[in-house]
Amino acid sequence: MQTTAHPRAYGGIHPLHAVLLAGMLPLFLGAALCDYAYFTSYHIQWGTFASWMIAGGLVFNGFTILAALIGVFRAERRKGLSLVYLAVLVVSWVLGFINALVHAKDAWAMMPAGLMLSIVVVVLTLVALFLGFTRTRAAGVA
């Protein structure tokens, strides 16, 4: 009896890509929570913590954009979803960068714009997480 091996096409995201994608959320969420703590208590340390968390989130987001860009060129199926995913990542990075510039202002000047931008970036990060892992399921990986 003769058997033929059918190689299974790997359609999911790379594990490093998944770590980078999932690593963005705690940093941007932490920044939003620090902004809220600053908004309610006016202790400047919370603004400083938020600035550092935004910087870390931007680093993770930048590497995730690079991995998603590589994924767009490697995707055989569902290229449209990969492009939407990449667009959401780029928009979240741009708004995160603007948020970092807002947090570079004087402590009193960064509110309430810093808090609102942090919330928008967290929502965009959640959308990117959903799209990134939906793209994995849509490609046929269990």
C-alpha cells in the first residue's frame, strides 16, 4: 500500500508575531489605567508611568507591524483581511505616537487628551488582536 504525505500549509501567524501582538495590549492598557489614575489623583508619577508604557507599546507595535507586513507578502489566502489588520496596526501606531507626544507636554497640559488617546489606542489594539487571531482561524489553522 502506498501513502502520500500531504504537507499541511501553515496559515497562522508566527509564534513571535503572536507574542509581539499580545504584548502590546498590557502596555497600552497599563498606560490608559495610569492616565485614569493621574486624572483622578493628579500625582505626576502616573503620567510618567503612562509615558514609559506608551513607549514600550510603540516598540511592540512597530515590530508587530513589521511582522504583519511580512505576513501580507506571505499570505496566499485572505489577503484582504491581512491588509485590514496591517492598516489597524499602522493607525494604532500613529495614534500611539501622537499620544506619546501629548504625554511629553507639561503634566497639566496632557489631560484630558492623553486619556482619550490612550483609550482609543487600547480599543484599536483590541481590534488588532481580534483581527490577528481571526486571520489565523480563517487561514485554516486549528
